[in-house]
Amino acid sequence: MLTKIGIITPLELDAILGGLKRIKKEIDQHSFVMQLEDEDIHTKVENILVKTIGDIGKKLHTARSRNDQILVLSLGGNN
């Protein structure tokens, strides 16, 4: 959706999706660890994205609530 309406570029979308796939792999391999100082899973994921792909990671939640993100990701959508 964000690419379709021009908020993020196709290259930014690829970076975000690549970062999310790496995070999912960590989760699947049980190497994703929440720390006490992590506010919540949403903040943890965004922080990892920013660390790995730069400020583009901050655009992850643009125009979507956390509940929207969870629904889209759990249904396997990427638009």
C-alpha cells in the first residue's frame, strides 16, 4: 500500500521486506530474543529494522496501526 501511494519507493519496500524476512528467520530458529528493556514486539522489530536497513525501517508503520500490521503480517499480505 505504501509503495502504491508513493510514500515508500520500491527499493525501500524491498529493504523492509528483506529485513522482515531476516527477523522471521530469527524467530523460526528461536534466536529472536526479547529483552526486558524492549518496550514490546513492535518496537523491537522496528529497532532491528533501523539497525539493519537504516532509517527506512522507521517507515514500517507509516499509515498503519500496530493492529493493522499484525493482521496484514499474520495473513501473509504485503500491501
